[in-house]
Amino acid sequence: MLTPEQLAGLRRDIRFSAQLGGRTLEFRSTWGLFSPREIDEGTRLLLDHLHIEPSDDCLDLGCGYGPIGLTLAALAPQGRTLLVDKDFVAVDYANRNARLNRLDNAEARLSNGFDQIEPERRFDLIASNVPAKVGKELLAILLHDAHARLRPGGRLYLVTINGLRQYMERNLTEVFGNYDKLKQGAHYTVALAQRA
């Protein structure tokens, strides 16, 4: 049985800092969010292999407490970065972490994929650490929506578990007409597709 002090400790924000994209970022998170105590291996692999311009407008799809999107915002200070997640707790922490790191060009909002993003809004770069269990139906919707929302020459970067690698190759090739495997690690693969 937990003591009241132990329980109070579990309720407190988890706090840590991480080196991402050559920057040190501070994070607050909580139990119930993905990888709450540290930046997971897939996210690190993704961030090590994306190319970003300082003026890129970026989208972090399924942002959690914000490690991908806030790194994008830090690396593209002249652009705007939108972070979306379907979990209101994740969105709350992502916005708090944006303020904590003084990233005024980043904003998190509640959205299931693209459904709450203004239809006319376009991006130069979309990045996502794709959850393994979202289902092929939602993945199909997300890939088609990402293609529609990228500007010409825009880039979609995805990290998935290796078990989804061939599915992603097939579907990105179908939707985008191209697929580039940037890195395959022990457990995760980073893929890039570009809008022509």
C-alpha cells in the first residue's frame, strides 16, 4: 500500500531535460502519457534524421507532451509549428512545455489527426512518431490528409516500429509516389515521403 507521501509524489509532474536537435529542452509530463520519463528511442531516431529549414511551417501529428513539435519549433524559429493530439492531457502538457521553453512559435491543440486543423492551412514539414496500434484505417486517412496538407516539396517524416516498415513503404509509395528509408534501427524505421 502506498503512503500518502508516495501517492502525492506520483501525482507531481515528472520533470526532465533532453538534448534534441542540438538544443536542451525542458519537459514536464505525467503518468498516462507516452514515454513520460524520457524521450523514447523512436522519437530520438526521427529527430536525428530530419532536415528542417529555419522558416519551415511544421506539424507534429500525435504530439504527446511535445518533444518532436517543440524541437521543430526550436529549429524553425521563423516558421510556425502546430502540435496536435487527441488526448487533452497531452495537449495541455505540450502547451505548458512550449511556454517553459519560450517557444512562442509553437501551439498545441486538440485534434484527431487533421480534423480540427483549418482546411486551408498548409505545412512544409509534417513529423510523427506513429503509434503501432492506431489501425490501418486511421493510418490510411492520416497519410492521405498529410499529402493534401503539404505544400509542393513538403516533407512527411515518420518513425514506426520495424513491423510497420513494409506497410509504410507500400502506402507512402501509393499516396506520395515516393518513399525513402532514412534509417532502420534495431526497433524503429524512419521514413520520408515528399509531395511533388
